[in-house]
Amino acid sequence: MRTCRHPAIRAVNGALALALAFASFGVASAEDTAEQPVAAVDLLPQGQEVSGTVIELAGWVVAARDSEGFPFAVIDKAAAQILVFDGDGRLRGAAPGLFGSAIGDHSAPGIAGLALREIPGRDRTTPAGRFVGGFGPSVDAGRVLWVDYDSAVSMHPTATGVPAERRAERLATPTPDDNRITHGCINVAPEFYEGIIRPTFERGGVFYILPDAAPIAETFPDFAESRAATQRNGGGGARPARQ
């Protein structure tokens, strides 16, 4: 694993430093944030950028205390990127991911009760939204990291169970064009899972999954309201949206 030197990852760190500096109750100052070491693991393909929406959402989560002190991940399905942060909002790592083969932001009713082979192709979606998850038992895979237990969406390392799916190869390609292959779960490289995901979310966390097509205002209404208010006020940095 390489520590972060990626320009886009530095942009994320800069945005979160600003969010921490503007957070209320004196939790952190700009000076405190500047002193925090940056040792994030960066597995994103060289030259791949992190979207402005991801950076803004991550900054808002920190400033608004939306994860309530728990670690969190901002997940961009369109770019096939997963950014992981600790409970203080410091970036732990960024890596590509694999997602549901079907484009869509909602889970089909009753999908959690179906075997993988029974899930129709059109319903193999990774839902968008804010999810509180954590490790727990599963029927067929032991202890897994549930992102959304109700729709049976978990995050796990890539496996070689179906060689024709070439999941490891898909993760390694420089574009997100071939990263839609799963039944809805989220796959990451084994080294990222063991080195970053497992220790960060050992006691649970919050997962923010950006939508494929649904409006941001529908998926993250508090974030959208805060962003709109900031724009109306002419910027000025991130501000808490709720306490």
C-alpha cells in the first residue's frame, strides 16, 4: 500500500481541515488540524480525481458531526471510489471498489431474503443513502461488515469464487467502467479490507453512498440544505447543519 501523495486525496484532506476549522464547540482549530499527520493509504489509480461532491459531503459530515463520532466512508458508485475516515474525520484511505451490476439507488423489496442466484439482474443494485453499519453474523459467509443489514448489502474483500467475473482484475483497471459486477455488495482489495476497512469499522460506522441517478437532495437532504445555504451566503467554509 502507498501512503497518499495523490493530488485529489490532498484536496480531500484540505477540505476536511477547513471543515474541522469551522466546526463548532472548539473541537478543532485550523492550527490543530494542520498539525495532524497525514498517512492515508491511497490505492486509487494514478490520475483519477475525487469529485467535488465527495469532498463537500465528507467536509459536511465532519462539520455537522453527522457520523456522531463514528468512523465513516463516502462511497462514489459512479467513480467506483471508497474514501474511509476515522471518527475525528481524518482520512484513513482511499481505494477503488466493485458495486452492484445494475444501475439504481434503491433495493428491491424482499431482496434480503433471496439467494444470490435468485436475484434478478435488474435488482442487483447497491443502494444509495446514509447507512449505519457494523460487523455481524451472516448465514453463509461468517462475520461480515454489514453496510445495510435490511437490504443485505455488505462490504467484503474480493473473492475468486467465479473466475469468469475477473473481480480482482476489474479493481486494478484505471477506470470505473468495469466496476459494476456484484449482486449489490461492495468489494474492495483484500489488503485494503484488512489494513483499513476492518480496523476502522471494528466497532461500527456510517456509510454515505452517493446515488447513480437520484438527486443529492433526495439522498442527503441535510447535506443539500447546508450546501444551498452556504452558496446563498456566498461561501465562507463548511458549517454545522445539525447538532
